[in-house]
Amino acid sequence: MEFDVRAERLSMFGIFGLILVWNILTDIFGFSIPSFTIILVLIVVFSAFRFKFEVSNEQLLYRLLFFKKTINTRKLSPGDISQITFVRQMWVKKAVMINVRNGRKIRLVELYPSTAFDYLTEFADKHEVELHKTRDYLRLEEKMDK
């Protein structure tokens, strides 16, 4: 099953970068059409990035898309995963950290639809991958079940 991932860090750095570029462009060009056009193009480029996460029977697939074209794909088999940790992001967001044996861990915040967390739990149980849920996550889970 395929899920959408919200690009929280990309949007945060994107906004900061746009403000920085806007200040530089207004110093060079003033408040003119070229500076406004460059900012609009950068907004379109930043908004074109998407992240997809797929849970299948035998592997996890994490993709980076640019205008619906795959740029980078990361396939994780159950042997590549050392632990899946469910954590709470801020107050009401669920997040997952997938620790990889050889490589960088993958952090997924706000998967849509939210049934992704159930699929990940089933995947971990089926392939005997270590699964950990923090106390904060368990409280959030109880709160959302009510």
C-alpha cells in the first residue's frame, strides 16, 4: 500500500531559503519583476517535491518525486532494518523512525492515510523486525482511539 509523506523539513528549509533569497534579490533588483519572477519559480520548484512511502509484503520502498518523476528510491528489505520506532512529533502528530543497519535512518512524519502505522506494525510482526513504541506515542494512540 502506498502512502504520502509530508515533507516537513523540506518546507521549513524552503521557507527560510525563500526569505533569504527574497532579501538578497530585493537588495540587487529592488522590488521589481525579475525578483518576483525568480521567487515564484523557486516556490514552484520547492512545491514540486513529493515523498511516497510504500509498504509491500517483502520490502519497504521510500521514494523522492519531482513532478511525479522518481528521483531517488530506497528499498529496504526486512534484513536491512534493525528497528522500527514509533514516536510522537510535537503534540498530535505521529512519526516513525526506521533504523537501517547500513545507512541513514528514515524519519517519516504524518503519513497519509494514517493506516500506514498499522501496516508498518503488521510488517514488523510478520518479518520479526524489532518494534518499539514510546510512552508518548502510546498516550497519543490512546487519545486518538477515544
